[in-house]
Amino acid sequence: KPVNPNDHVNMAQSTNDTIPTAIRLGALWRLDELIASLRRLADAFAQKAQEWDDVVKSGRTHLQDAVPVRLGQEFGAYAKSLQRGIEKIEQAAEGVRRLGIGGTATGTGLNAHPEYHARMIKKLSELSGLKLYESDDLFESMQSHGDAVFFSGALRTVAQDLTRIANDIRLLSSGPTTGLAEITCPPVQPGSSIMPGKVNPVMAEMLNMAMFHVMGCDFTVMMAAQAGQLELNVMMPIIAHNLFEMMQVMIGSVNAFTAKCVVGLVVNRERAEGWLA
């Protein structure tokens, strides 16, 4: 007869420990892809930093003229910020690798073989190729989604940094006649039907909107994680949806921003150096 998801697939087991395990594996499944996208962007900024290291310009604080800096130093800081963000994500992912499979309904391991937990971690590691850890407290693994919150928070931290960087790109490319115009963004689409030649920083604006979405998803993960009661959190579906959504949106938007904006940025040397004259 047909396979029944409850009586066969999940026989003697509980969704209460399999679903949290699936959420963790789902996040880890795309971790390398996410890290790779951020590294490409960091490398692109580092390349521009090296290329523009001899361009001296006005440093600004409070949006007012301060002291001279090199454009390469500004862009080198963007690269370093992303590198630090990657470290935060990797650190947070370590907690996600700790699986509670085998806790069954409430963490007691009811209906499961005493070796089930350890064997499952070993087998899942073999099947997935991922580095996975046993839980040192199955009750905690059932009750708490703190690891998901910490991981989500690391993504949010990177998202706010990307928002700041995108805003800097928009400011540095503003004008060109009445703004800073120290750099020029590559033309991705016509800026206006009534102002020919207008180039809008649409990829930086896209990144802003994508990161606003990521930050909103993080807030939902946090709210859902604190909404559990006693031995189970029934808000797991929205935690899973938003974690995966955050990763999907960040991967796609960062890749697009790197390829269609940062790689094609052009320095306006005379304009940048001219502000110091």
C-alpha cells in the first residue's frame, strides 16, 4: 500500500526533533554558497582598493570635509568589513551544526534506540558531507531555537553593513554635476525617459531593498523563537521559511551587486582629487 508519512517514514519518531534537524541541515546546505557570494564581493572591493590606492580625496565626517584619505583606503575598509561579516556567519553556523535528532517528542528519546542519536549524527554527516555535532542536551535542543536566532542575527549584521556600503556607493556616485561624483556606477538601465544619459545607482538601491527584507526576516525569526512553550516551539515553520529566505535573498542580491555594480565601478580621478584643491 502507499507509503504513509506518519506510519512508515516517521515510524516511532517525532516531527518535534526531525523538523528542527531539517531546518539546521537546510541552512547549512547553502552556507558555502552564501559565504562564496560574500567573498566575491569582498574580493571585488579589495581589487578596487588596490586599483585606486593612489587616488587622494577628501575624507568626510558628519558629511563635512575632514582630512585627506585615499579612495583605496575607503574601499579596502569595505572589503575588510565583509571579511569580518563572513567570520561572524561562520562562527554562528557552528551552533547550527549541533543536531537534536533522537530527542523524539520531548527530548527524552522515547521510542528511539539508545544509540540512535549518535548513529544519526554519523550517518547524516556521511550523507551530507557536512560537519555535524551531537547535542549535549537534547531537551535544550528541543526547547530552544537560539542557534537559529544567533545565525539569523549574523546575517542581519552583514545585511546592515551591506546597506551602509550601498548607501556610500550611492553618495560617492551622486551628481554627476551637482553631487560628489567621485565614482561612476555602470549603466544597467536607462535612468529616465525625459533625462537622456541619466545613470541611477539601481544596483545599490536593489541591495538596500534586499537587505531591508533580510533584516525584517531576522526580526520574525527572533519573535518566533521566543514564542515557544515548554518542550516545543510550534513556530518552527516561519523560522525555517525566513532563514532560507534570508539566505536566498542575500546570495542573489550580493551576486548581482558584485557583477553588475562593483566590478564595473569607474573612478573620476580629477573630480575626487579636485575637491582638495
